[in-house]
Amino acid sequence: MAEYKVPLRDMNFVLFDVFKAEQLWQDIPALAESVDKETADAILQECAKIAEQVIAPLSREGDEVGVSFDNGVVTTAPGYKEAFKTYAEGGWTALGGDPEYGGMGMPKMLTALHEEMLCAGDISFSLYPGLTAGAGLSLVKHGSEELKQRYLTRMYSGEWAGSMCLTEAHAGTDLGIIRTKAVANDSGSYNITGSKIFITGGEHDLTENIVHLVLAKLPDAPAGARGISLFVVPKFKVNEDESLGEANNVTCGSIEHKMGIHASSTCVINFDGAEGYLVGEINKGLACMFTMMNYERIGVGIQGLGAGERSYQNALEYAKDRIQGRSATGVKNPDKAADSIMVHADVRRMLLNMKALNEGNRALATYISMQLDLSKYATGEVQQKGDALTALMTPLAKAFFTDIGLENTIAGQQVFGGHGFIREWGQEQLVRDTRIAQIYEGTNGIQAMDLIGRKVAANKGQFMNIFVEEVREYISATSSAEMAEFIAPLTAAIDDLETLTAGILAAAANDQNELGSAATDYLHVFGYTALAYMWAKMAEASLDKADSDDFYKSKVLTARHYFARLLPRRISLAATALSGAEHLYNIEDDLF
Amino acid sequence: MAEYKVPLRDMNFVLFDVFKAEQLWQDIPALAESVDKETADAILQECAKIAEQVIAPLSREGDEVGVSFDNGVVTTAPGYKEAFKTYAEGGWTALGGDPEYGGMGMPKMLTALHEEMLCAGDISFSLYPGLTAGAGLSLVKHGSEELKQRYLTRMYSGEWAGSMCLTEAHAGTDLGIIRTKAVANDSGSYNITGSKIFITGGEHDLTENIVHLVLAKLPDAPAGARGISLFVVPKFKVNEDESLGEANNVTCGSIEHKMGIHASSTCVINFDGAEGYLVGEINKGLACMFTMMNYERIGVGIQGLGAGERSYQNALEYAKDRIQGRSATGVKNPDKAADSIMVHADVRRMLLNMKALNEGNRALATYISMQLDLSKYATGEVQQKGDALTALMTPLAKAFFTDIGLENTIAGQQVFGGHGFIREWGQEQLVRDTRIAQIYEGTNGIQAMDLIGRKVAANKGQFMNIFVEEVREYISATSSAEMAEFIAPLTAAIDDLETLTAGILAAAANDQNELGSAATDYLHVFGYTALAYMWAKMAEASLDKADSDDFYKSKVLTARHYFARLLPRRISLAATALSGAEHLYNIEDDLF
């Protein structure tokens, strides 16, 4: 497997050439204090070192050895403990945290790139700090001052980790039917009883304590999703003097054996009257959890991007080295018995698809992160627009990046031929590790329903109009002859997206099932259209330097590849999105 | 995991309702002797029992335990030896074999369905008899009478197995550069020396002998593919009295650790002056091997079909059992806490896509098998047409069925949600086992180049015209009002396929790289168009019975789903196939 090299130049390009992050940060007081270009560059460079030298080397052995379970005790794979220590001591667990509690307060535009590096290095490793950061977000927004002082500070320092305990055996997506109970006790806390499954990082040996965020229902809670509350349940209780106290009644019942991410512990966690502390208001737990989930979902999306980047780097190195056959247009390397497989159009197609999709998704991840930052730090209309676009694009980021992530890891594997199937090359691991990202944190089908249902239909397309309007303004403002080759297909794509949205909403007025019928295809149409916007912006930022600098030349040529070869995928998807729910429902269940 | 049930009704439908196999067999003297509907039904039923009761149960433990290697000795997974014995004793290793040497002489239309059952049961198991049957085909066509009497008879009886030894570490697809040497010795045989990798079934404990078919070069052979000869190299030599003699100089150096098919031994096989016997003529080995490969490639395609069917059955059972959320159009199951996930449009979409693609591919596999049978047993124009369509559709079968196989196993996994990622459910194994089928026996990119290059461009589209003409005749002959909904989109698809073919050939006249640039997308356009032809024929065979029989009703509704939801995929693929090779080559290797 090729050594992972963080694409720092491209990250820099996206941040500063395309999205003018420096200016953006200067304009927002809360960010101007904590970050500028120099700081950002230094952070990315230091993080790249950790990802390349500390995290990426864990991945192969982590896959082979995995986590082990013995009588409730979970032992992580070789090197994980030391690597986590190095990572935490470097301050990386605090990167996006609230400065009031010891965090560094870096914008999401920066932490998203940091997440990509971790995921490209080793998805399994990335999950431990990832879940901790996500749990921290819920706490910082909804936790009491006491909870924040007691727990959040130690999570930022990397002394303690976090987990999200939602799923139960009978209740995955459908949290309204969970059975875990919370009963108020005399001390003002709650006794939590129930069993959770699929808990990532639910138990491990990386930190001295684990802070579980647990969804449970009070005895008198309303049925369904409106009766769910959120609790902090630490593995070890914390004494008044802040020292670690006795073990809470939280045990790990078993760990799962999985297709991939072998080095991530996926646990059954049993709460047996464990002491828990309410986060936010009673029965409002789902909303508190969603604060975390919006961030996590983008993070899960970025797993697909990281794996896709790694796959591209591996496959490219292999393709350049491997000689097989001759070019269709004559021998290219007469000194060798065969040409490198880079001469074959289909190999170039696979590599360029990967490159164009990775770079497009990196830009889109940064764009969505920018909306999160604006939603959090800006004011007025800018803030409101950031809110809307964050809501709209969170399911897109989660599902589109991970679907493309799988495509890119499989394409990379295909470039390897037979060696792509052999474990020692490491390429097949990328496929297995990436596959989960389409499933957890809400399957991609659920994301598609969230997009078309809650984010589009529920507000009659208002959020989507905000996006369409922005792209139209960009199109109007971009009139140079050089840009016409990109602006014309972008215009067609945005027109068609608008038409498709209206068409689905009209169809759904007659049959609510039309939303579900269209959901997955619609999400992908949106994704390819959003990437067209990204690629137009990237081409624009590169055109005048393309003659003098190969980096920019490559950008322009990759943009052309995107428009020629990938954007047309939207056409068939739009056709099938509107093909009609009746075909799905006319056939009764017994006839399947 | 759901118990595997062979789709016997559908197999029967395709053979007898759609392709009128009974009449076809009666019309061909060589087949009329050996098979009729009654025999075929009995064979399918008996084979289904073996697949369901003997082979399918091997799969999970085979995956967990895998094959083991110790000092040259390969031990298969638990139960494989007994299962292979049962399988061979049932006569199944002889099913498609030449009756002159103890085979049963069954047509490919039947053996292909038998292969589907094996692959759905356990791809790893299917490979041992599959490779043996393939090796047998090369021998029966190109081997001397002595080789056939000595080796073929024992391969048909299941006493001995076969393997194909092509790939070397530096030479996968590019067989012209192999280094294995064959030197004539005094006894009229050859001494074979070299090392082969990725040899499926190269060593195992299922049979007392293994008959390797080995590609090697004579010392004075011309360079490249024109200097390759084919040899039989047995693991144990055979004495004059037909008893097993001394061990040949053939050893297994190691086995590979792979993403999937853990129970299939993938070996490094070292030949150290091993005794080998020429098959066919000197320097014509590649042609002899291709006899085998055409059959094997369809067989590999059928692995994708078998896995897709298994995935569908599993996912359907899971979807019916699993309750999550409520229907978009109101509660469907008020007695339970939630509705079954069958109420969700996106789940139905995934299941129906699987169903329509599996059933379409089963019909197409049978259609291509029919061409193989006509090519082998018919005479005159019918035989010639069979030859042409076999050549044209072999790469399609290999690549399209396996690409769709991966799609269908991944879709099934997605229906399972988190449980799809957990090993104990067995669904993730299908993904890992199926993935190799896109790679081995010539990667799907190679198949796509074979299609557009050798099978289309090399004869200026003549083979493709034969297919287009057949479909046009079918369209002309199918004028009922009921069929119009299927005939109209089929007509559009076949028109567009013809236009696309002409467009690519025209573009390639200016730039040979246009073939490679279009290859993969073109293969898929062909596949979806061929499936439209299959679905029209299946709808036609079902329409008049749809009111009285749920099987036929389901067929008609699934046909509608295919035309509404899957055939439109061809539109984007056609657009990208013609997007221009310049986008792939303008970007120099250093700019990737």
C-alpha cells in the first residue's frame, strides 16, 4: 500500500483560493480571535504529520488483530493506546472544542479537513476521537454548567472519551420505540436501565473514563419520539473532588465481529440502574442528540472522502508501477516488456473518476463546513442562510460522500486487479472499512428521506431555493468566455434540479410515497449538481494560473473530466426519481 | 441468514415458457437423445436438493475457518470433503461432460442453472467443480485421445479435479510475457518449470489427483502471445495401468489470504521440471485456453447472479420481519409498535431492483447459454448465429452479471442496516465473496475492451448487428396493444444502442483510444438493453396468465419496474461513453 500523503496543497487551495477562508474568518469576530491563515496552515501541517506518521501505520495491524473482548474488558489493537496518547497530548482532541472549557475553537472548515486526514489514515482510529467530539457538541449546547465543567473539560483534554448510546436490538432508526428506562432517584440523578447495541467506542482501554450519552424514557413519558430524554452516564462516577470514583453500573456485554473497521470496538452496553444525569430538558432528548448527529453525519460522510483519497493514492501508485499490455495507439515504453497500465483508457477513467469525485467532495465538504461555521458564528441573514444550507446539506454530505467513498474504494481495488483482493495489499480493507459509513449514523436511505422529506418537502423547497438562488447568482456573475464551458452545463444542471424538485413535490401532493420513491435518486442528482458548482468554482480559481503551474492545470483538466464524464449521471437519476411510486406499491408484498 | 431456496419455478419459466427449450432440444439431434423436459425438471430438482441441503450449509463455516496451508499441504474447510464426495457421487461433476468419456452431455442452458444454484449456495465450493469442468472443456476439444481417456474420464467422475495455471506474478492479463518454460524431453513429454500465482483450486484435499492445465513457452517460441503452449501437468503422474504413480514436481508454495471466498484455495503453484503433456499444437496454447475461458467467463458471470439471488432472498426475509417506523401513508400494522420496513418506498426500491436484475440476468444467462448450445450442436446459419452471439455476449455475461451481482449484494446488505455489516448474519460475506468475480478471469475492464474491441470494432459491428436484427424482428412480430408499454421503450433502447455503436466506431476511426474510453459504459448500455429484450419476452410469456396466477402477475409487475426504474440507466451511460477520450489523455500522468 502506498504511504498516505495528506493532500495539503489541495486543502489549502479549497480553503483559501476557492472559499477565501482568510477573509471569512477575519469578518467574523468569534473566529478572527482564534484563527488566521498562518494558524490554519500550521495546524494542517502538524495534523498531517500525525495522520501520516502515527495514525496511518496503525491501520493494517488494526485490521488483522482487531479489538478483543474478555469478560467485559475490551483491549484495542496494537499501538492504538500509544497513538491515542500522542494524539491527545498534541491537543487534537480539543481542536473544535469550546474555548470556555479548554477547547481550541477552530472552525469546522478546518476540523473537517483534520477529520479527512484521520479517516484516510485509519477509519477505526478516527472513530474514538470522532465520537468524543460529537458527544462534546451535545454537552456544550445542552449540558448544565456543572456537566460541562466536570465532563467536557476532560473530553477535550483527551483524558476521557465519549460514546453515543441510541440503538437497541429492536430499534435502530426508529428511536421512538426504545425501551431503556430512566427513573429519577433521591439524589437528583436518574437510574438508567436497558441494553444498547452497536455502540461505537462503548468500551475500550484508550482512556480512563468513558462518558456515555444515553437515550432513555422516563416512566411517564409520552409514547414515541416525544418521550425520549438524554443522559450522561459515565463509566466511572466522578467524586466531588473531581477524582474518579467507583464504577457505575455500566458493562460491556460483548463486541461485534464485523466486515470491516475491526479495530473499532462496536459494543453491546448494558445499563443496570446506572447513575445518569439529565442533559437538556426531559423528553427533549432527541433534539439534543441531533445537535450531535448533524456534526457526526458530516463526519461520517468525510470517512467516505478519506477512504476515497487513500484509495486513489494507492491505485495511482500501483497503476504507474504495474506493466501489462501495450497502448492502443502504439508502444509507449519500448525498453520494457509492456507499458504501464496508465496507458489504458479504462484505467485512466477509473483514476480520473476517483480524482474528480474526491476533489469535488473535498470542496463540497468544505463548503458545507463553511455553512456550519456561518450558522454558528455569523449573524442576521448570513447566519440564517447558513442554518438553512446546513440543514439541507447534512444528509447530502453523509450519504453522497459515503456512496462515492464506496465507489472510489471499489474502483481503486479494480485498478489493482487480483492484488486488490489480497489482504496484504491493504486495498480491500478500504472497501470493508468504508462500507459501514453508508449504514451507520442513519442509513443512506434514511438520509435521502431526511433530505426530500424534512429538508425539502416540509418547507416546500424553501431551503433548496436558497441553494439554487446562490448558484444562479454565481452563474450570472461568471460571464467570462473561458468559463462558458463550465457555466453552460452547470446552468442546465441547476435548471433541471429545480424542475425535478418541483416535479417530485407535485407528485407527492397526490401520493406521499412519491417522496420515498424519489429519495435516493434525488439525493444523488443534488450531489452531482452541487459538485458541478464546486468544480466550476475550482476551475474559475485555477484558469489564469493553469499555464504556469501544474497544480492548477490539473485542476482545470479534472474539472473538464467531471463535466464530461460524471455530471451526466444526473440525467438517468432524474428520470428514475420521477418514475412513479406505483411501480413500487402495485406489487403486493407476497409477490416479491 | 435465510435458508436458500432454489428459484425452481423461475428457472422452469425461463427455460420452457420463455425460450421453449423443449422444442429447441427436440429439433437438435445431438440434444434430443440426451435431454427432454422431464429429464431437465428431474435434474433441476435433484440439483436443488444438493445446493440447498449440502452446499449452502457449508458457506458460513467455510468463510470463518477457510482453507489452511501447512508445508505444502492444503486442507479445505470443514465439510467440504464430504460435500464434494456427495456431489461427485451424484454424478454432478459429469453433468455437462462429453458422453464419449463418461459425461452426461447436458446442454449449457441446463448446466448454467445448475451453476447458479452452486454459486448461490457457496461460491467457494462452486469453484472446485467449476474449474474442473472448464479444464475438461479444453481437454475435450484440444486434447489427444490418450489424454482424454486418461484424464478426462477421471475428471468427469469427480475422482480428480482440474486447475487453470495462467497468471504469473508479473503477468496477469498480459499472458504474452509469461516466463514459465517447457522443454521437450526424451520421452515425448515436456519438463515444465516456472511459478504461477492466483491458482484457484491449485492444491486441495478434495480429490486424489489434480490435473493442471499450464501455459508455458518453449525455448524457441516466438515472443508474445503467439509463443504460448498449453500442457497437462498432473499433480501425480499416472502409470501405464492407469493407477496413480509418483508425485510430479509440482508443489504449492503458499495460499493467499483474501477479502472473500476464504474456503477456495488460491495458490502459488511451483513447477520444477514437472512432467507435462502438450495439449493441441505448439504455440497455439492461448486459443486452447480460450475454449475454456469462454465457458468459465459465463460461469464467473453466474457467480454474480447466484450471489444476487441469495442476497435478495436474505434481504426480503429480513425486510418482512423487521419493524421500524411507520408507512408514509398511515399506520399499516396497528397491533405492533412499528410497521415492517416493507412499507418504505426506498426498501421496496432496493428489493425490486434486485428482483428485476436477478430475474433479468437469469433469463439473459439462459439466452446466452442457448447460443452456446446452438453454436455447439446446431448447423448452418443457426449455428453461425450462435457462434457470433456467443462471442459477442461472453464478455457481457462475465462483466455485467458480476457488476450487478456486487450491486445486488450491497443493496441486500443495505436493507439489513447495521446487521448487514455484522459477520454472524452472513450477508456481508456475500459482498466479499462476490467482489472477486469482477476481477478474476479477466477484470471487467478487460471484458469491456474485449467487447468493444474484438467483438464489435474488429468486425465493424457485424456481431452486434445480428443481435440488433433479432431484437428488431421480435419488435416487428410483437404488435399487441398489451405489449406496447414494453415494446416502445425496447425500440428506443435498441435504436440508441445502434446509434451509440456507430458513434463509437466513428470516433475510434480518428482515435483508437475512443474504444477504451467508451468500453465500460458501452458494455453496461448493452447489458441494460439486452435485459429490456429479456423483460419484454418475459412479460409477453406472462401477460395472459397474470390474472389467474400470482407468479405471472409478479413477472408483469417486475417487468414494469425494470422499464421504469432500471432501463433509464442506459441514458447517462450512453452520454459518458461518447464523452471523448481526450479528457482521459489530455491530463499527463504527472498531473494525476
